[in-house]
Amino acid sequence: MKKLKCFLVDDAYKSREILKMLIEAHLPELEIIGEADSVEAALHQLPICKPDLLFLDVELKGETGFDLLKSLPSVDFDVIFTTAHDKYAIEALRFSAMDYLMKPVLQGELKEAVKRVFQKKEKNEKSRQIDALVYNINYSNADKKIALPTSSGMELIELSQLLRCEANGNYTTFHLQSGDKILISKTLMEFDQLLTPYYFFRIHQSHLVNLRLVVQLKKGDPGAVLMKDGSIIEIARRKKTEFMTVLKDFALIA
């Protein structure tokens, strides 16, 4: 197996040393070719080192790993982020389907993340997650894109184009305004947690709807909503009170 050349960017010396120790002890398929402790140092060294894989800390001496990616003319390597408990950063990474490791980095999680990098390279997949990450950092909530890993590659979908998500066992079907459907091998619960802060609501055990694309509230017990594409989604009885409250608040701020 050809070794991957990896580069470490972290402003904490101890964190870099721990990561180096884990790689050298447990990942012989990686070769460490350099390290940097700031965005400026990394920008200088990366074009020279030309790594295959970058381990990138989110917080870097008053700047971020995101700043580094935005400053590069192109990103032709894979990235695994490392981060402490930064809610904003983790949300951005999850939206873009980027791999990240929580500090302190654990051996098992590190090996799994590197395994996914090799799998992606074997499939010769061009990473689009970084494109999504940089886009989402630059744009407002309403314009965000979500990266969806499918059997044919990575799909980047604007939230404004996403009508609803429908549960199908351990899978989720994404229904788009265009009429297209995308099947993802993740449960609806994962997307519920990710999308709810962005005007989506779990109206039923099987449905997560985009409140911006609800065009009519249909009367009844417990009632239903008419979506922009003409689909009608029933409101779960146990969700109706909460939904009416959320809908009222949403109407005031939308």
C-alpha cells in the first residue's frame, strides 16, 4: 500500500506531539512530512510539501482552520479536522460531511477516519466537502448547503431547495423542489438534529419538513400541511401543539 503523506497543523505543541505519536505507533500507512503551528506557517509550507492528507486544528492563534482553507488557491488534499468542544465548528463540519476528531484524539477514531480517506481514494472520488464547508462559512443560514454522501458520490444541496426528509428505516429520502429524490444511508434522527435550527420541523415520526416551503395548514384532527410541491404531510397528534407554537414563532421572524 502506498503511504499517504500527511501534514499536521495545530497551534498546541502537545496536541501535535500526541497526534504524531499515535500516527507513528498505529498508522504505518501514513508518513508525516511536516507540521505548522499557524495559518501563516501552513500557507508557506503546504505548497512546498504537497501533502495527501492534512490534519487541521479548528482554532489557530486567533484564526481558524477554515481561514487556512479559504486562503489557499486550491485544495487538492484530504482534510481531517481536530477540534475541542466548539459547537459552531462541529455544526459546520457536519453540514459539509467533513471528518473531524474530538480532542483528545483517540486511537480508534483516528484509525477509522484515516480508513475513510483511503476508501475515498480507492473509489477515486473527488472531495466536494471542502467546497461545501467554505461555501457555508461565507453564506447565511438560509443559503447553506448540506453535503449528502450517496452511492455515486457527494451531492451538495441548498437548504432552500430541500422540501422535506422522509424516514425509510435506516435510510432517509431527501425530497427536493425539483422533484428529485436522494436516498441517504443515515437515519432521519441524524438530520433532525442537524436541520432543526434552520427552520425544519419533525412534524411526524417519518417526516422532517422545511417550514419555509409549507404553503397551507390544513384543518382537521390532528391536521396536515400542504407543501410547495403539492404533497400533503399529516401532523402527528403528539406534535401538533409544539408545531403550532413553532409555526407561530416562525411566521413572526421569517
